[in-house]
Amino acid sequence: MNLSFGHSVFLFFLILCSGLKAQAQFPFTNTTPTYTQNFNSFNGTFAGLPQYWTILTQASIAQRGEGCGSDNAGGLWSYYSSSSERALGYLPSATSDTFLAQVTFVNNTSNVITSLRVSYNFETWRRLSSGRTNGFTVSTNIPGANVSSLSHSQAPSGMSTCTQLSTLKSLVLNNLSVLPGQTFYFRWGGGRGTSSGASNGIGIDNVTIEILCPPQTINKDTSICFGSSFIDSKLNTYTSSQTFFDTLQTAAGCDSIVHYNLTILPLITQTVDTAICSGQSLVFNNQTYTTSQTGLKDTFTNANGCDSVVTLNLTVNPVYQHTLNESICQGQSYTFNGNVYTATQHGIVGNFQTIKGCDSIVTLNLTVQPLPTLVLNKTICEGESFTHNGITYTTSQTGITTFYPVPGSCDSQVVFNLNVLPVNPLTQTEMIRACFEVQYRGMTFYRDTVIRDTLYNQSGCDSIYHIATIEVFNRPPSVMYTDTTACGELWFNGNLYTQNTTVIDTLKNSTGCDSAIVHTAIYIEHIDMFLSIEDPHDPYEGESFLLRADNRENQGFYVTQWLPEHIFDQDKRLNYQRLSLNGPETLMVIATTPAGCMDTAVLLVEPREYNKNMVIPNAFTPNGDGKNDVFRPFINLDRAYSIIDFKVYNRYGQVIHASAHSSQGWDGSFNGKVQDNGVYQYIIRIRFIDGTEKQFKGDVTLIR
């Protein structure tokens, strides 16, 4: 950029800029390539500057308002000859004022800006001295942009007050490289001017910044059919799918870049295999076909507008006629065309479709063959059995039919009839018992024996059964051991037992012989449950204590349940539970012995009131008389709390006693030295079993 003022002035400008806020920027876009500002609404104040403009030297000049200026008025002006035509102006004063106005832009196009046209009107207002030259130096921060020819100065003569002399300044900047997102500015700077004499008012108006030939890039997707070609503006020919660029000129003579995505749509070919039945026809490509054909072709236009070639292969399937001769055996059935047949039939016609969908006419002739039959009759006595075809029968049967396969023919059937003759024999029984031996029918028996004799009737069936049962009891009596268990007491064989014992009993059979010696072990289990409170035995409300269950009989037991269940959260099988109560509660335990004897124990637990009240003395007398010798808090509780902090301070704020045990208290000494009479401060902090804490602060008077 080109600046006409010296390094010191430039440094001064930087110092001024460092305190300014970020400047708004006019956004150049693809649709907004031109900026124009005519200042017709400018009122001559810093706040009234148009958007995107700022005065970088506000600290060194004053706001002068609207009009055409006055002698040596100095500062910022809105010059006008009429209120509808204004300019951004500056009138140097007698001192060396510096004026610097800036407009800021940002490249929000999608392309690099390479060319700009910059123009404005340089205006001179009222002449005060023909010898003084005033002007603006134009600068920019665009790299490589030379804007010195836009600077202008003028020493007018012959002008009347509040008249205007306007000069158009214009410049085209080429070979620029303003990237997308990059900001840039243009500045107009003026000083006191040259020569002597009063200054002239100067201004700028009709500022125009224009992007020349802003590049336009257009993305265009296009497609052609296979076998066709695409020709761009340079007469390049494309026949395959690809991307390429083409440069066109707009009506204004600027380049417009088209980015083509070319797609070659494929030629769609399809082969269709179809079939019809003999006697049917098919129309394809406006032709009717009744015989088999191959390679028939037709061309269609698909949805993309390209050719689609269909090749047809036509097959004509024949219609079949068939006669079916079938035979079945008597008792069987035959299903044909959805109907079931069990008798001889001829000429049954059925219409079917082949797997290719054509008619197939079948005529059925059905013959039913009879079965050969054999009758088998058999007689047995009641109580006997007969096996036929693997099945054993003991009762009369009629018409049991069994089929036997015959190779190459129908099954043969055997009809089985079984007659069971009734038998009503008389049964005569005899029982002979004795110890060691039995004499029967001239014979001596030393062991148990059953003698059977059967008489038959004329049909060969049983008539009389004679059964003699001999029982000889010559065996030593058996010895048996049993045991039984009872709860508390047991009545056994008419006797009452309350302690463990063994009872021996001898059993005799109906013959009077000893048969068994029974040893019965009697076990009496005793259970008398009770509950007791431990650790501590007199709990406060909310204080944890141990509840224990025991058997007064000193025999083993198992706990099966603690009640109420919601109070106990430990293993319910334990004989003890740890819990806390907030009020009176009736507690129960249920227990059994190994033999299943059950007992319960009930205990009403009334926890002591958990009273947190306490008394802290305001004086004590550590004189060794055994009365009020130690300073400590007096709490209604004998436990279930902890003193977590107990400190005593002298009047200098020194800790002279620190303890966490109320039983010790303070004996009025510090490091073994007796403390003086006086007032001392204390802090006592106590934590209770419910988690709450109390802190006490106060004074205590030591009196000896």
C-alpha cells in the first residue's frame, strides 16, 4: 500500500487504531460484486458515519456538523450545497490536523478476486486562499495494489463561498489475489496541506468499489446415452463418463467456468424366456406368434431416454393326454383329482396342469381286487391262554382279522375266533401251624410248605383246588432296632416317657411262638426359648443393641424366623440380631430342634428416651474439696454420644485445655500449672448416634 505521510504519522495512526473496536466489513458475494456510497444521509458526526466506515483519527479532530464550513473551522464536516447532495468532508484548521477515513470489505465470494475498479469524486468546497493546496492520499492493504493515482490535491481559485469543484478519480486494479474470507480496506488521508494561507474544505463522494468480471463456477451434472457423444464449447468430444471444465463468456464478456460431471448411461439389454401352451398365441413387436421362436428383438426407450433392447425366446409347450390303469386291494382307497374311490370305476377323467402350466388330460380305470380269507377257531379253558399272531388272549374273541402280505398280490386275511370255556372250581383251603415241626398226612414237616391238589372235569378243565398251608415256626426270633423322637414327652406302649431311654419288647405270632425282639430307642427333645438384650442391655432410642435367642434346656436349636421381618436385616438363621429401635416394639423369634420341635419367645423392648439435653456450668471451683472441682458438660445420656471437640481458651485466645473425653473435663490447670481466677471461653462439639452434631460456645468462671 502507498502512504504519503511520514513514519511518525503512521506510528501515530497505529497507536490510535489500537484502541478501536473491530470494524464492520462490507461482504462482497457472487451476487453482490459492487459497493457504492454517496454520503447523502451523512450528518457530520462520528456516530452518523455510514456502515463499514470509520474515522481513524477521531482523537485529533472535532465534529463540525453540516454546511459548507467557515474560516479555520477545522474538523469533520458534512459538506453540501443542498441537503440532498452531501459529501464526507474535512476542513484543516490553522494547526496541523490529520484526517484518515477508512471503509472495510471482506471477500465472501467463492473465488479469488483478481480485478477491482475503484472510483470516487474529489470535491473542493469554498476557497479561502489561492495559495494553499489540500488533498487526499489514497491507500489500501491489498498486496501488490498501487493506488497512488487515486490520490488528489488541488489549489482552486476563483471559487465563491459554499461552491463546489468536483473531480472524478477512477482506477482499475489488476493481477490481485484476494482470497475467499480475506478482509481488505481503502483509506483517504488528509493533512494541513502545503503553502500558507487559510485551508480549503475538501471531501469525497460517490465512492464505488466493483469486482470486475467476478468468476462464476457452475457445477452441472449431465448424461448421454451409450454410443452418443458430448461436445463442449471448444469442440472437444467426450464419449465416456468423466469430469471436465468448460469456460464460457457471459454477455458482459466475463468468464463463466462450468464444471461438468458427465455420465454415460449404459445400453440396457434384456433377454426374456417365456412359454405358452399349444393353441395359445403371443404378440411381440406387433407380431403374433403361435410356434416356438428364438432371438426375436424389439427396441424400447427407457426412463432415461436411452434405448433398451429386449430379446425374446418363445417356447410352445404341448398339451398331454394319458390313460391311467390302476388296481387296489379290497379295503384300500385311491385318491384321484381330489376324490377318494374304494370301488371299481372306469373312464374317470381329470384335468391337470403340467409343471409348465399347460393342460394334461388323464383318464383313470380303477379295479378293486378281493382278499383271500382263512377262518381259525380255537377253544381253551378259563385260566388258560392262547397266543395268536404274537398276541396272548385269555378271554373269548370273535372276528380278529389279521392281514398277511402276499408278494405280487393282495394281502390274505385270517379270521381268528377264540372260545374260552368257563371254569368254576371249588377251592378248599387248610392251615396247619406249629412250633418247630408239623405232622400232616403221615408226614413230618420242619419248614413252611404249601401242598396243592387239582381235580379236573370231563372237559379237561379244573374242578376242585385243595390247598394245604403248613407253617413251621422253628426260627429264632428276629432282633429289630428302631428309634423315635418326641417333643417334651412320649406315650409309648401305654407308658409316659419324658427323658431319653430304650424299651425292649418281645413279639409273638398267632401260634404263640416268639417272632421278634424289638429294641426301641426313645429320644425326648426339650426346647424353651427366651430372648435377652446385650451390648448394651438397656439401649436408648436409635442405639444399636444385640438381641440373642437361647434355649433354657441347653439343647441345640435352629432359628427359623425373626419377627417383625422389616426390623431385622441380618441373616435370619442366626441366633442373634443387631438392631436399633425408635420406640417400644414386641420382638419374636421362632426356633426348632433338629427333630422339628418348635418354640417361640417374645420380648417387649422399650428403649430409653434419647434425650440430648445437657447442662454446662458457668462456674467451677477447683479447690480440691471434691465438689465442682472439674469443668465439664452434664448430659442426660450415660453413653451413645461422643465429644469430638472440647477446648478451653484463656483471655488471650490460647488453648489451655483440649480433650475429647467428658469424663476428664478441665481441672483448672494448664501444663500442670494452676490457672488464675477469671473468665475463660470454651467450645464443645458433641456428635450423637443419629449423626447430628451440636456445638456449644460460652464463658466459664474459675473460682478458687
